[in-house]
Amino acid sequence: MMTVAVQLKDKNQGFTLLELLISMSIFSILSLMAYGGLESIITTKTHTEQISKRIVKLQQTFMFIGRDVEQAIGRSVRDGFGEVQPAMKGDSFAREILTLTRAGYRNPLQVTRSQMQRVAYRFEDNKLIRLSWKMLDQDFDQEPEARELLDKIEKIEIRYFDSAAQPQQQWPNGTGDNVDTMLPWAVELTLTLEDMGEIRRLFSVTH
């Protein structure tokens, strides 16, 4: 009888303190591993989303520039002081690195206005901003519509290729009666971004 009693007592015993500590330690380790894995997944997902948004912004920027350059036309304008401005002008070191007159200015509401538009690209505070005017020949107090396209830009370089495919740092390049309406063969834009390095694109001008 005594032997049976001892066996029954052994079967009813719970976890010892050592067993409980070991179990808690294993559970803690597994929890930390699971949390670390989840945190890594969340961090990777967030980083991937940020990169995707950045790429979309970059593609939109090139879309705007490409559309404007490809539809550039040889139409000079007058600024707010009445001075004639070339159909296209630009310089990497100017505030507006590229200014041009473009065709194809959509008018879905059939407003009485020109189908041409004057646009410019300004590099300011590490940002590329697109400016557009409603009128080709501008009044002194006419303010352009501004749209920020891309930020975190370290440097911008722009080159213009003439009819002989020779690169020029400024446009217009040359003199003559048609200098104000002269257009390059292509425009090359090089962006140096903080997070993506150097990116170069060449946009052709449709004559």
C-alpha cells in the first residue's frame, strides 16, 4: 500500500521551479526571435514603400520634362518688362535651368486662350519645381503656377545639343536673326540625388 501511495504522489506533482524557469526562458527567447523577425519585415516593407514612392516621383518628373521638351516650339515671348525672351533658354547655373515655349497645351474646357504655354524648371533648395504661365507674353504682375516635382537633389546639370550634335552648356548658343526662335536637337538632364546617385536622361526636341 505504501508503494502505491508514493507512486500516486509522484504522478500528482507539478513543475519544479527549475523546470518553470527553463520554460519561461525558452518562451522569452522564442518571443524575442518572433518580434525581431516581425520588426525586420515591417522595416523592410516600409523601406520598400519609400523606394517605390521615390521611383514614381522620379518617373513623373521625367514625364513632365520629356513632354515639355518634345513639344517645344520656336516661339519667343515677352517678359513682364517687355523684353523678348528666346523660345528656349537655359543654364545649369541659372535659377531657372530650363525655360521654353511648348505646344499641346490642353484645353478641355474650351477656354479662350492659346494652345501654347510657357514653362520653366527651377532648381531651388534642393528641389526641382515646374513653373507654368497662363499667358505667353507676360504681364509684370503675372505669377506662375508652381509645382514641386522632386526633392533631395544634390546637383543638376543640363546640356543642349545643337544641330551638329555638339553639346552646349547654355542655350541659345550663337547669334543671328533667328537666335530667339532657335531650338536645340536634344536636351540632356543629369540629376545627382541624395539617395539614388547620378541619373541621366536625354530628351529629343521634335522640330
